[in-house]
Amino acid sequence: MTEHTGTGPSPDPLDTALRLVRAQTALVKRFDASLGGLHGVSLSDFTLLLHLAQAPGGRMRRVDLAEALGLTASGVTRGLAPLERIGLVTREAAARDARVAYAALTPTGRDRLAEMLHTARQVAADHFAAEQCSPEDLTRLSALLTRLGATAPGQRIG
Amino acid sequence: MTEHTGTGPSPDPLDTALRLVRAQTALVKRFDASLGGLHGVSLSDFTLLLHLAQAPGGRMRRVDLAEALGLTASGVTRGLAPLERIGLVTREAAARDARVAYAALTPTGRDRLAEMLHTARQVAADHFAAEQCSPEDLTRLSALLTRLGATAPGQRIG
DNA sequence: TGGATATACTTGAGCAGTCAAGGAGGTGGC
DNA sequence: GCCACCTCCTTGACTGCTCAAGTATATCCA
């Protein structure tokens, strides 16, 4: 069933998908260990802060943050809470719409993020280097993953 | 943030890593939706059953299962519980070591897994096809991910 | 033989996310 | 102006994992 006539080994999509899951698990563990040990945050925290930093004004609506992170709104609420508690993020009201509560990076948050970025870059570089991933491999991988991660919004699945 | 080093776009390892995380999230959601809807199991459940099926005798020690799945022992205990409850897996004692409790696929479990496998293959194929991933892309991706997955899942599926 | 140590597994507490429900605020038809 | 409906966000209950601690069994070695 998996056999497929053609050039080279048959590229089993299921096998590839499961490898992707495995690879991500390993990667996340590595990030969590380094970021947690050095800065007391998880990879999710870091990603959240990174998105805020890249947004104009260093602030975003929770809804947009959810969309950007691939989480639900409640996931964002819960993820933001500890970051507010430790002062990396603050809550800001919107002038024209009392429903929205912006999440905004504090100056402290920006500073701490800069340090985290340094760590994160190193972890990523180390990880790929350790697996003997050449720059070309990386480029190809990045391109493929971009396509695979692109579809975020709700797609019906039967 | 984006530096250029000679040939092509610079392959930022951190960016690639974050894309990998994103791609996996999307993939897992898709598998969970299909496997859950059609067979009432999650991707984790499916992966667990698949590993059992590939093991000699259709059974494995919990510790080895944990290693194979990239989980802790307690994660395996908890993941196995519902599968035992619905009769897809049973607990088997080991003859020469009273500490070990094998997890063994039941005949029902094997049958149900065959159906799940059909669904899972289709989901994987659809997912990569939808992202315009050519067979060559898939082969390359698989090769790269195998290296990144540390302890390679190794075995072929079928 | 028996005590120290190592291994296999389970359990309690906790964390990060989900969904479903609900409150508060905005918007449009009449 | 009013009321139905929509959006933004939070909360409660749950899942699925983690770690730390505990139990039971095995093994090593004096």
C-alpha cells in the first residue's frame, strides 16, 4: 500500500507527518529548557512576546494575537495572565471600543525579550547544527514549512 | 533581523524553528479532527496504537512505548487508560519480571487501527497535497525531519 | 542472606491548552 | 430609540501532558 512506483524511495505522507510531529516535540523541549532556565518563560510565552514586539506600537488586540499564534481567544487570555503578573505585558484599553483590551509590551518586557531572543537564536542554531542541517537544508525546510503552516483559519474537515 | 549572507534569502534558524512549530500545530489539529470525528481517537492515541502494531507480538513495555513516543512514563500510563477502557488495548503481565505491564493491542484494536490508518493516510496525503507539496518536496522534508527528530521513528508504516 | 540501588509503573498536583457558556459593549434595521 | 444580533473577552469544566513522589519488584554485591 505504501509502495509507489517512481524515482527513489516512496515518500509516505503519513510517515512524514508523524516525523514532523516528533521533530517539533524535540524542538519545543529544547526551547522550553533553555528559555525556562535562563529567563523563566516557555516557548509559548516567548512567541507571544515576539509577536507583540513585531506589532506596530508593541501592542495587539487579543483576538489578533490569537489568530497570529494559532490559539483560541481563551488560550491567549490564559497565556497573557502570567506575563502581566510579572510585568512584561500590560493591559491597555482601546479608545474607541470598550470591548477590546490590548496586550502591550512594557519597557521591561521589551528588554527581557531582547535577552530571550539571543537565547532563542542560539538554541535554534545549535539545534539545526547538531542535526547536521546545512544552510541549504534550512532554506528548503523553511520554504516547505511556510507552505505547510500557511493555512491557519478554520477549514472544515470530515 | 533579516541579514543577507551570500546566496539566496538568509535561512534564519529561529524563524524556521517557529515555522516548524506552527506547521505541526496545524497538522495535529487536522488529524485530531478527522480521527476524532470518524474513530473517536486523537492523533496521540493513533500514534500509540500504531507503535504497538509495529512491535513484535503487538505489545510493548510501557517504558519502551514512552521512549518511542517521546513521552514520559506517566504520560503513557494516562494515555493508555482510555484505550484500555474502550477495549483497544489490554494489560499483560510479563512472565519473568513482575514490574512490567505490557500494553498489548487487542484484536478489536487491530481492526480499528486498520480503519484509522486509512483515514490517517488520507489526511496526510490531503494535507501535503493542499499545500502543493510535490513528492520530491515530501522526500526532502521527510529526510530533514528524520534528522531533526533525534531518536528516529525508523520503521516503515504499512 | 540481606541491604543498597536501580527499574517499572502509578498517582497527585499543576500547567497549558480546548470548548461551551456568558457578560459587556458595539451596530444596524425599523 | 429600541431591540436583535454581532464581536471581544473571560470563566468553568475538561483533556493531556509534565514533574515529583511513592510502591513494588529486580539485581548486585559484601
